Amino acid sequence: MRNIYLILFLFIAGLINTGSSCKLSMSGASIPPEIESVTINYFPNQSPFVATSLSQIFTETLIDKFNRESNLTVKDTGGDWEFNGAVTNYTSTPIAPTGNETTALNRLTIVVKVEFTDLKDETRNWTQSFSRFSDYESTQVLSQVENDLIQEISEQLADDIFLNVAGNW
């Protein structure tokens, strides 16, 4: 009986030891070891439709993403990685027509153009547009739900951008 407890103890201790040496990454991020810092510049709204909070919310959300999910130091200037870009499209369109010439849903779409620069290896540089959307009831006025939708879409865009740069290694 004592042998069973001893074997069980050793088995559990082995599992704990094995588990403590594993690194789990929920984001799938793998950043090259020579990259220590990132600069994320302000993304101005260059779309025809202006939402006053959009640029600030998006830029802060992207910075927060790197602070939360990487060990990189976020710098105002001089990062090993640098992000520049702009919001190029911000539109609200009806998407679910009903029988009486109205719509049940509207869709808010945000497109950002991102220029990524790796100052340690220019072969990894890229420019790409990212687009995400969120739907809202047509009975809601956009100005009443706008900040929540912008935050939701900004988080999706930040996820896409982060995975595009940190998920490729």
C-alpha cells in the first residue's frame, strides 16, 4: 500500500515539475529574442467620416495589446519594432433589410492601414490594411453605441495586427 502512495506521489511530483518548465502562450505570440521594444505611433483618422474618439481608442488599444501580451517595452520613439498608419475607412451601413423598406441591423466597419517596420531586420517589414466590423440594431442611434463599438472593433483589429507580427516567427 505504501508503494502505491510513493508511486502516486512521484507521479504527481513529476507532473508538477514538467508543467512548471513549459511555457504556455494563449496568444500564440513568438517574438524574436533580439526584439526588446516597440513604438506605436498615433493612428490619425483619415476616413471621410470622422469619429472624435476613434484614433485615440484604437491607438491606446494597440499599445495595451503589446503591453499585456508581450515582454516588449513600449517606447515613444526608437523601438526595435515600429508601427505607423492611419484609419482609412469608418462606415456605418445597413445590412439586414426587412420587408417594409427598413433594416434590422447596421454594420460599423473600421479599416486601418498599418506600416510595420522591423529596425533589426528590414526583410520583415510590411504594409497591410486590416478591416473589422460590428453589427448593431437599427433601432439604436450610432452616437449612443459608437464608443462601445469602436472599442470592440479596435480590440479585434489589435488582435489581428499583433498576431500578424508576433505570430509569424
